[in-house]
Amino acid sequence: MKSSVLILVLAASTAAAQTPPAASSKTGEAYAQFLLGHRLAENDDQAGAIAAYKKAMELDPTAADIPAELAGLYLEQNKIQEAMTAAEQSLKLAADNREGNRVMGIVYAAMSDPGPEQRTRTTAPDKSEEYAAKAIQ
């Protein structure tokens, strides 16, 4: 009788150990979407890549690399506001994220060098020094 109970307990604990928790399955699906996003971006399917990255962000909202990669993709498409938003989200999760910092640095560097039409305006305050400092930071 004791051996039957012991076998049942061991079988139950083994089955529980083999069943992945819901959080890890979401993380795995997020990783799959992240990789899909990379593949789609490499194959010039930006719309598909954006959708995959956004799905990955929903599945794992704590992964800083996902919005950082999305920011880089937006930057390639010259969608500056979207790139900044995604990069800022990445940096909120991990302040030292390389891709998030790279995107923000490029955007601020570009903003620090206004075009000729903006240089001639005297009504708007010059923020180029502020943007240059943010780019360096």
C-alpha cells in the first residue's frame, strides 16, 4: 500500500515538473514572435515584422530588447516619433539597452542639427545644444 502511494506521489510530481508554467509558455511564444520579426524584417516585410514585434511585446512586456528592435525598425523606415516611443519604452525597462540607446542617440543627433530652413527662424528657441547633449548621453 505504501509503495502504491509513493508511486502516485512520484508520478504526480514528475508530471508537474514536466508541465511548463503559463508564464514560460508566454515567454517562449514572445521569443518565437521576436525571431519571426527578425526574419520578416530581413525579408523586407516591415509590416509583418512590426506586427510580430508588437505581438511579442504583448506576450512579454518586460523584455526590453523587443521594443528596442521595433525602435530600430521604425528608425529604418524614418518613422521618428514611433522610433522614439519604442526606444523610450525599451529604456524604461532597461536603461542600458544598447539598441534603445542607439536609436535615441541617432534621433537626438539628427534633431541637434537643424536644416537651413530652421536656422533662419528667429521665433523658435534653439534646442540644438539640448538635443546634442541628449544624443551624447
